[in-house]
Amino acid sequence: MLIELVLIATILVVLYINFLHIILWKESKRDFIERTAKNLPSVSIIVPAHNEEGNISRIINNIAKLNYPKDKLEVILIDDGSSDATYEIMKKEVKKMKRKNEAKKISWKILKNNARLGKATSLNKGIRIARKRFVAVIDADSKLHEDALYHCMLRFFDDGKENLDVAAVTSNILVDKNSRLLQKLQNIEFMLIASLRKLQERLNIIMATPGPLSVFRRDVLLKLGGFDESNLTEDIEIAWRLLAHNYKIRMAFDAKVWSDYPATLKKWWKQRTRWNLGGFQTLLKYIKEVRKNPALRKFIIPYSLAGYLLTTLGVFIAIYLFYNAIANFLDYFFEALRVGINPISRISFRYAIDVFTIFGVFVFSTSLYLLYNGIKMQRKTSVKKIIKNAKLELIPLIIFITFYIMLFPIVLVYSLFKFILLIKEGDIKKAWLTK
């Protein structure tokens, strides 16, 4: 009976989430097309980097080519205790930029941490010395479309007037190098995430401001104390903190950004474990705020709690059902052999349609519909060039909806056990610095 109740609860939660996003999709189609503006605010771009000698030159040149008034840009590059040539390449590239006609209009700064302090600490260091009204956080392994920052800044305005309630705008993140199967699967995942995040903007329930490109009001960040240096996922924590203080977070769907993501399962597992650990930290920190903020109370905290709980129970139930099925088959097999019956000849495959089958079809079909719309919108909003990353390949898609999504519950349960162990050992941040 307990197993059936958990399965029903899981199906209902997933259906609720899917139908909520389908309704939002019907109401939000126009929000995917961005707006234009003449007067753009000044922006400080902060790029923290640890051992990024292979990427730092690219991102510096990438920033210099952005379609944004160069005299309104300040770039703060922070070497976070790198052991490679990241700092030396920073100095060399900035020296070049200061000689170029357009790039020399940008204010360039380079900071260096003698030891690795972590991404959040480096960002806070940059925020404190930044001189512009807005700060854009960019990972060193990112590659921005030339209009990405421009489209992010537009989302701080409504009908040409700046909306002071909007404290952050995040971008549309895709996988840069997606030649490997695992990267293709992640690209499908991020296309879906991008469309769902854009839909969530309508209810102000965007739960993360990812590092590849997110823009913040500098005064709001300073007022709230900057990024949480003890959290493994500072981009999730700061989003929850903004919502807890009744600020709005928006998503610029036309702000295309590509970033490096794991090509091997081992690296993917480690990355997703870190994301889960940071999610646990954030949930524990803000669960006490559940009564104070509508977004946290009505969606984010219930969604997170239900997701963690039902996913964990689902993994153990799946293990139990699998073990029970194998045990029953073995009992039948050996009992048949004992009485002289050929067990294989008596095996038949039958399946009776029940309520779980019907609900399962609804879950699968609504999930496919959302995935289809996500890929469709990526292709519609390709800005000035074809977005090759938005191609729909059949084999990766099949693997994504059958095998890939089954990995998430497993890594979540693993992360939960690791979180408990790290809590017992002490400071999680010391055990696992962020990128």
C-alpha cells in the first residue's frame, strides 16, 4: 500500500509540474521574443578563473567583441590561485586589448588571489571594487553570442522604463562542445531547462542564476551581502535569496551562451553531485523563510522538498520492486525444476493496463510536449546565425528520454548520503571548492 501511495504521489507531482508549465507556455509565447532599447546602463563584467589557461584568452576576446557600448563596460578578471599560466595570459591579452581601437575604450582590471579561495569569494572581491551599476558574472569557459549581454540588459526594462524590482537576469545556456554523446544529452537537457526557466519567469520562480552569464544589480548584491561563500552553488543560493527578499529574476531567452560541460560520466557525476549538495545547503538555509515569501511558499520549497523526498523514495522502491521480481522469478524457476517442469515453457508475457499505465502515458506525453517546445523555441530564437546546438538528433533524444533521465534519481541519492557524511566531517566548502 505504501509503495502505491508513493507512486501515485510522484505521478501527481510530475503531472502538476508539467501541466503548470504547459499553461505557462500558452500564456507566455510572446515573452520569448525580446525587445529593443536605446539607453543602456553601464556594466561591470566579472570573470573568475582557476586554471583556465585554455579558455581565458577566448573569453577576453569574446567580451571585447560584444555588441555593447564599450565605454559603458568594465571588465574585472580574477585569477583564483591558478597553478597554470592563467594569470600570465590574462596580463598578455589585456595588454593587447588596451592597444585596440574599440577594446581600449573598455576599463580592464586584473586581480590575483595568491591561494584558491573559491568562485563566490572571487566574485565578492570583484563586486566590491566594481564601479558600474550592474555586474555581469561570466565563467571563464563560456562563449557569449555577441548580443548576449545586450539582451540580458533589456530584461531590466519595461516599456523603456527601468524596473527596479528586477534584481537579476539570467541567460540561455547551451553546451559548447557537443560532439560526444553525453554532451549531446546535456544539450537537450539545457534546451529544456532554458524554456522552462523562461516560463517560470512569469510566476517569478526562477531558482538559479547560472555562472556562464547572469547579470545583477550591484547595489542589491551589496545590500544582501554578496554571494554566499560557504555554498557550493552560489548561483542557486543567490537566486533564492533574491526571491526571499521579494526581488524579481528574469530570463533573457535570446541571450545565447555556450559553456563547457563534462564529456565523461565520471566528471558529469561529480558536477551533478556538487549541484545537489549546493541545493541541499540552499534548501536547509531557506526552509525557515517558507512563510515570508509567496514564491518560496507556493512553489520553490514545496517543489524542492517533494522532488528530493519522492525521488529518494522512488529509487529505493525501484530497487525493492526489482529485487522482489528477481526473487519471485528465481523461486518459480527452481521450484519448477524441482518438480520436473521446464520453467521456460511456462513463461508468458502479459500486461494489463491499469491506472499507473494511464498516468504514465500522460507524464510521458506532457514531458515530450515540453521538450519539443523547448527545442522549437531554441531554433526560432537563433540570433544572426544558425544555432547548431538546437538540432534534434533522434538517437540522443531516445537515449535522453529513456536512459539519461534515469541517472538523476541515482545521483541524487548518492549526493544525499555524501551530504550527510560531509556534514559530519565539518565544512563542505573545504571538501569541495566551486569552479
